[in-house]
Amino acid sequence: MNDDPIMNLPALLPSIEVKSDEIGFTMPSDRLAGSLLRSLIASRPGGRFLELGTGVGLSLCWMVDGMDAESYLITIDNDPDLSAIAEEYFGKNKRVEIVCEDGSQWIRNHLTDKFDLIFADAWPGKYSELDEVLSMVKSGGFYVIDDMAPQPNWPEGHDEKVKQLIAYLEGRKDLTITKMNWSTGVIIATKLSD
């Protein structure tokens, strides 16, 4: 079952994957993580969502595909070239706001914002500003991270940072977490009621 092809790919996905290959983007989210994000987002009609680390828009593509007409998604990246590519694909979608800004700065300026799902696929919100981002998840909402299994592009010593992050999430009393040895290694944390 795990090797079965994913059905109903988002219409923009093949084009974005080609663009990703063309520019040599080395940090794309895979289709399995995308499919999971789409399913989680589809469970929140009218939801507010945040992606930290737009890249070229691969995971964004899946997330938008799971959104209904009343949902809204903000995606943040600090690379103007990558943000421009995402803008080409999603710039006219009124449910999507693409922000090219330092993620840490954006988080500090939006601490009172609340989201039904946050996908942290960048350093800010995953390895820095973690407490701040977790406070932005609504009760019952999801915090999702991938790349928790060893990756070929990890710098030396990164495995220790991953272990520390996992241990920290496991120790929090306001989250229930599921660690999945699937895709690139995914953790889904659900925020418990305050």
C-alpha cells in the first residue's frame, strides 16, 4: 500500500516539480508529505493556515488543493527568487498570501495570530522561534514538520538538532504527537485545549 501511486495529484504539481528540477532546488517536500498536508487541511473548512518555508511552492500546491473557498493560507520564505516562482503559480489566488521576509522576524511580528495548521519547513518555527510558533497553533490545531529522518543534504551535526527537537516536542504537556517513519520522517503534533 505504501508504494501505491498517489491519486488525484494537484493540477499545478507537475509544472512546479519541473521548475524545481530546472533551478536545482535541493530541499523540496515530497509527494507523501504533500498528500498528508492536503488531507489535514481538508479537515479544517474555513481554516487559517501557515507555511514557514515556501520554497518553489511544492508543499504549498498540496495545501492549496486541500483548502475550501473560505480558507486562507500565509506562506513565508526569505528567498526572493523562490518567492517569485511561488508568486507565478499562486499570486492570483486570493486565498493565498505569499510573503518574502525573514521568517524569524515575521513570527515575532505576528505572535497573536492563530492558525488551524502550521507546516514548519524552514529553520524558523522548527529550530528557532519554536515556542512562539507553537503558541500560534489553535487548540485542536496541527503543527507539522518533515525531514525528521536522516536526509542526504543534512549538514554535519544536524542529527543532534533533530534529536533535541523531537525530545523537546515529546516533553511538552500541551501537545500530543505522532512520529511517523514515513515520507522523510514526519511529526504531527496536535495542540491540546488550554
